[in-house]
Amino acid sequence: MTLIAAGLLIVGAVLQGCAAGPTASPSSTPGGGLEPATLTLWHNYGTEANAVATENLVKAFEAKYPGVKIEVVSQPADNYFDLLQAAAISRTGPDLATQWTGLFDLKYQSYLQPLNDLVPLAELKKLKGIEYSSLNFKPDDGVLVVPLEVQFYNGFYNKDLFTKAGLDPEKFPTTWDELFAASKKLKDAGITPFVYGTGGQALGGGFYPWYDVSYLMMGIPPADWKKLYTGELAWTDPSVKAQFDKWVSLFTQGYTNQDVLTNSTSIAQFEAGEAAMTMEGTWQIAEFQKELGDKVGVFLPPFVDQPLKGVVEYSGDGFAMTTYSQHKTQAAAFLAFLASDEAQPIVAASGLIPAKEGFGTDSRMAKDLLAFAAEKGFTRYPMIDNVIQPEVGDAGTKVLNAAFGGSMSVADALKNMQETLMALPADRRGSEYK
């Protein structure tokens, strides 16, 4: 994804004082009905399961409120937030928009409508990870995004290829040493261990490194990730560099495809059995289940020296209302519907994991992922790119790709990230998330 920090100054200047105040809650309309209106919803999901869920939720909402129509617009993922910022300046953007959570919603809060006076807060608080969708990470201060789903960063592996290489397909590696040993067996059997590329989300011209980085940093507890935000733990710290050196060696030892910086067909290659493993997330479960059936399994990347005990389980995205929407009552009704019990089976049927407490999934692979924390006692982590400054995330996406692909040293990549962090104002590196 491309996120341009300079645009924020323009957005803030234009929108300051222009946000319309909350209108009446949809529940206050006589008979529970809504005035006819046509809304616009933007998303950056492409054709993945999230897009299917969005379409199905809109259809159900329109059936519930026949006078309200929602035009769904699929925007390109690689410059989606730039488009939203530009539309906010001209006030010509959507009423509803897909929004990433964590520091992404705080970065774009100038055009995101706080929802506490529009959507029942008690229902919002039943959504997992709602704190990461809120001002100051506190729902009582103002919820900005209604989560669509619970997401995992995880890998997928081809059990048949593991068997072919003499590996136990039901016993995935749990440490760096075990992973390198398994990768060598796969390579010796003529199988590419990992395939990297633009993947299912296509967030940029190369692969998205933050799926991997979230697991690279699991040598420290989740609370200590804030030290990366404040600078107490530098990206250039020797312990951090050691992890990235091992990660890059997956490429240098020939355990990945060699076109990691340009490959745009990684999903198709994995589905065709051209590689044993790929890094993605829960948004790919439905497609991989359809294409590969029971021979595909999920794994957590064991980028640790001791057996892995962490899992990225996080409500990473959802929908927000823009401050300039001319149909706030109807938009709020859609967001309330998204948070309702009625919407959760629609989310699950689309191949996603519902975000609301008390709702589950029938998906085999989703159940396997949920079991890591719920049954095996793994520690839940957020997505690391959602809890570091977006500017650092942007820099990392570029330089970590380059380091992994061999066109930049790990030391230079991490130095670039640290310099980006330290160039931010001091209050963007303080004890409070901003």
C-alpha cells in the first residue's frame, strides 16, 4: 500500500471544522425504517473473500431497507488510501469505506466520523479488537471503524508436497532450525519451499513483508512492541537485525522463488503445486479450500529460536463512515447492521471469521487457526504494521522487500526504517499512540 504522509497536512487543514455533526440514530426513525437514499461504498478487496462478504452484506442490508441502495466500488489496493485522502479534500468520496484499523484509522481520523452517537456502543464493544478501531485505542473515546472480521496473518502449505519430500504433513516446524531443515528437504526433492509475490491482496508492486515481520518480532511480548513505536527498541538493534538476517537467508539459500520482487502470480503458483508454502492470511482460506481441498493446511511461520507460542489474531479491517457523508443516518444503519447478530452468519458464509463474540465458523482452516490461542494457549498478537507508525510501515515495505530480494543489505534497510521513525515529531513517538 502507498500511504503519503504529506497528504495528511492538506486533509487536516481542509477538513478541520468542516465535519458534520452526528444526525439522528437510525433507530429513532418511526417504525425502524429509513428515508430512501443512494450511498457509495469503497473497498480495496479486489476479488478476495472480503469482497464477497461486502457484496453479500450490502445485498442483505438492501433487502432489509428497500429504500436504501449502496453502490459498491472496488478501488485499486496499491493507492487506495491516497484516493480516499484526495476524495476527502474535495468531499466527493464515499459515504462508507473500507478502513484498516490500529494506527491507520488514527492517521486518517480527520475524515472518519466517530460512531458512538450513531451506532449502539454496547454492540460495538462486543466486536473483538474494537479497541484498535477507536480513538486512543479506547472505544469510549470514539469508535471509528466497525470491524468486518477477525484476521490472521498466517501461511498455507501443500500437504502432498510435504509428503513427497519425506516430511510429516501433520507436524509443521516450530523453530527456525526445523524450518530450515524442512526447506532443505523440499528443495532437495525438487520442490520450491516458499513462493513470494503480490499475493491475494496485491498491496503494491512487490510482496507485503509485514505478514512475516509480525512473526519475526515474536521474540518479545505484544506489549513490548510499543518500544518499536517509541524508539526504545531500535529497528537497528542487534537482536532485531539477527532475526531479519535469518529471514533473508530463506532467499539466499534458494528456499524461495528468485523473482520475489516482481512476481505477480504467487497465488496461482501455489495453487498449481509449484511451491510448498506461501504467506498470506485468512482472506485466502475460501479460495485455497476451493482449489486445493484437504491437501492445503495452515501454519504459523516459526521465525523463532524456541518453539513458537504466538499468533497474529486481530480485527485488521472494517468499514468507516466519512465525515462528509450526506447520508449519515443510512450509513450508520449499515454499520449497525454490520455489528449485528444478523450479519455474522453472512460474514462466516463468505469464508471469513466473524468479529462478534459468540459467533464462529465452519471453515476447517479457520478453526485450526482459532485453536492456537483458544485451545493451545498461544499469545495473541496484533498485526505489527497496524501498531507502528504508517510512515515506518511505508518505508519498511520498500526497503525490506529490497533486502529480502538481495538488492539492499539488511543493515541499510533497518537503518532507513529507524531514520524514518526518528524523523517524526516527538509526540508521534511518545507514550500515547497517535
